[in-house]
Amino acid sequence: MSSRARTTAAQSPVRLFRNDWSRLTPPDLDGWQPTRSVSLVIPAHDCQRSLDLTLAALRHQTYPSGLLEVVVVDDGSDPPVTLPAIRPENCRLLRVADHHTGWGRSTALHVGAERSEGEILHWLDADMVVFPEHVAAQARWQHVSDEAVTLGYKRFVDAELPTPEQVAESCAAGDADRLFRLDGTEPHEYVERLIDDTDQLRAGDHLTFRAHVGATAALPRSLYREAGGLNPELRLGEDTEFGYRLAQAGAVFVPEPRARSWHLGPSHMMTRGEALRRYNRPFLAELMPQPRYLRAAAQRGWAVPLVVTVVPADGPYEMVRTCVDRLLAGDQTDLRVMLVAPWTELTDERRSVLADPLLDRRLLAATYRSEPRVELAGQPPQTAFPAPYLLELGSHLGVDADTVRRLVAVADQWQVGLVRVLPAGATAPDGGLSLWRTSARSRALRVRRPDEPLDEVVAEVAGRRWVSGDDFGVVDLRTLPEKSWVPPRPRLVVRGDGRARRAALAGVETIPVGGIRSLAHATRFVAGRYAGLAADRVRQRVRRSATTPTD
């Protein structure tokens, strides 16, 4: 075994760029002596016949039996499942009801993870017949990286099933590939197409986690805990949602074609795809801001926002309020603001109300106490996990209506981990905005040395880009007259005859929309209407348009 294979990620982590796992060099399967223990967890529900075949195949894994435990978790089967005579050496049975009040595959996997002890967790469904090197092929990647999430391969079988004895004999003889006729099986087409289209996921984007399906996958226990574990409240789609959170934790997804298996029967997605998608969508949309099509409805609140914005409450009340209200008035409504200050200092002892040294902070607390998209936080977060983006900006900055949306678009277009914005007149990053990708920041925090600047490590693992504040409508509010520190006026988009007009209600501005072209015009109008006022040319544009500054 090579020295690299013996060195764990905790001792010498390899810095991977995005999802390019090419720098990892796992040991060869031939002659390899593993050192890390594996807990293979199998959720089971009313599947005794297929479970018997799965355990018969696992009887002959090449992974050392002293380092492998198999945990079958019975999720309320009737009659209860039992362990057959042909099974792995170290195999035990748990029942969900003895450890958890929930039910379903996700709960069973979570119970198995919590009640097992291996350094590596390996999921396997109870209708899988795996080849002898299946566990070893995946676990070798976790021997060289604590960020590796491996994905096994499968072929879907629609044929008469063998007996457990036949499976065991075939695996012992090295003939597992002859259990079924290959031309009578189907690949996991969607996953394999995604893998093939992205150079084995090495060129994958921020949606690579879609390849994570739970029938056969492995990951370090430390990463499982860092990502928060499986969600026992989900009944379906739990593998996709957990894959999303693994991505935000900085995981790298590695397809392993040598981890072969037969899947006994078609998947639910093959037989009931439309019904599954209909069921999964509202549950996944609540917890996953990506892919964006899950959240087609605008102006909605979600458990996990797309962007978490951190603003220090360290300036005059009017200026901080203007900064926050501009964020809330933007066209990226899938956003949450963390207003950071030592709020616990706001006690209620007798004081001179108007001469209170904490008056500005009290006014901010009163302003946003009932706003669901604003959180009064005592400390800024290390990352936005599980949200995919963290936006940091000073309370002296004001953004345009489309600034946040455009910054996210830049991050996704270039797949970078950091987008930095310098507003007019700023000469250092501290004077601008920073949009951090959570997956990149999570990985950077894990691998950086104490003396390294975080932004440099993020650039190393995901890349970064700089953009101009002038181009993105970012202004320094301190350069404006204090009378301009006011919230943006309400905006309302209505259908009309193609001409901008005022609503009957005073102070409400309307923009007519009459189709795609008109909508584009309205979007440009809004962006220009609420552009920053700091730069001279912006002020000149405002004067030329003969409008009164409203932000």
C-alpha cells in the first residue's frame, strides 16, 4: 500500500478544485489492505426474499470481514424480517421502532448510521446483489479523502431471481456478472448520462449532487455528521436532499464503475416517475433552493433560502435601514438577511429614551422584529449552510433591484466560489460586497491552515471573480445626503398599454407589462429607477430623467 493510501485526509487533505477528483489517487484493489472500518447499512421493509439475496452476495465481499459490519434496519415489516442463514460474518438486525418514532427509508438509514460504528458509512438497498469488490471499490476513496462521496453502478434486472445459494456460489466463484444476462438489463440511464456528460463528474457544476442516489453510495462518517445526517421527516427524495446538503458541506462526488451491482426489479422512478415527481417537488422545494425550477413561484418563503445576507448593524439607523430595505426590495426574493449586533445589550431598565446610547440599535430591532426575512443575530455565521450562497456587505452599501440576482448569475456562470464587488471609490475588498458559495467556503474552512486568508483558499478550491459596483448598481450610502437614506418606494408590475403610469394609490409606482418584450423593458426600467446615486454619472442620469431620488 502506498504512503498516500495510508495517509488520511485529516492528516494531509488534498485540495480539490470544485468536483474534480483527479488529484485523488486511491489504492489499487488488487493486494490492497484497508485500514478503515465500514458500516454497511441496509434499510428493509417487507422485502425478505430480496434481502436474502442481498445478504448472500455480501457474504463474499473482498473487504476484510474484521473491518466490515452489516446493519439491517427493519422499518416496520409485517411480518418482521429476519437474518437468513447465508449472510456476512458480522451482521446484525435493528428495528426502527426500538430507536425512533419515525418511519421510512430515511429514518431507517439514520437509525443505522447512529447505531453503527464504522468510520465509513455505506448505504445499500435491500434489493441489490453486489459484486465481491463492491464495498472495497468505494471505500478506497474514503481512505484518501474525507470529502469523497462515492456512487456505485447498477443494472436493473427484470428476470427470474436466483436462490440465495446460487448467489453465494456465484459470488464466491467470481461469477456474479453471470447471474443475469446483460442484454436483458437496463442501466441507471439518468445518472449515467449525467456522469458521462460531465467527464465522470469532474467537470460537474453546482448541481452535480443530482447524481447522488441512495441505492448504493458511501461517505465518511465525519462528513455525514457535518452535513447534518439524513432527514427522518422525508418519506421520499431523501437521497437527493441529502446529496444537496453534502454538496453544501464541500463534498466531492466520485462515480466508481468497479462498484458493480444488480438491482432486482425496476426503480420506483421507472415505474411511477410522474407520481414521484409530483409528490417530491413541494417537499424538496422547501429544503433545496437548487435546482431553481423547484421554486417556480415568486414572493414565497422557504425553510432554506437561496441567499443568506449578513449586514452588521453598526451605523446610523437610517443608513442601516436603507441598506436592508434595498435588499428586501430586490427582485431576488428568495433571500434572508442576518442583521448582526450584540442585541442582548438591549435591556429594558429605566433610561433617557431619546439620549439612549443604544437608540439606533433599538430602532432597528423595532423596525425588523416582525419581518420574517430578517433575523437579529448576535454573531455572523461561518457559512450559509444549508443555503448555497452567503452575501456579506457593509451597512453603508446600497444595492440595486437586480444586484443580488445578477451576482448569483455570475457565480453560476463561472462556477466560482467567490464573487467580489468593488463599489465606486472603494480600493479594498472590505469596501465592497462578497458573495460566497457555501460549498467552496465549507471546503476552504476544512482544509485551510490557520495563517491562510479564507478568500485565497476559496479561490484555490473553486475560483473567484471581481466585478464593478458601477456595473451592478452598488453605491456607498455615505456619499449621499442623509435625506436620501430612505427605503425604496413600493413597486407594482401591472398589465397596461405599454406606457408607464402612476397607480391611483399615492406613492405606488406601476410599470405596464404586455408580453416578453414589455417585461424586459420593465425589468430594465426598474433596474435604472433604483440604481445607486453615488457615482456622478448615476446622479446625472437621475437628474436627466427628472425624477426625485427615492432610495
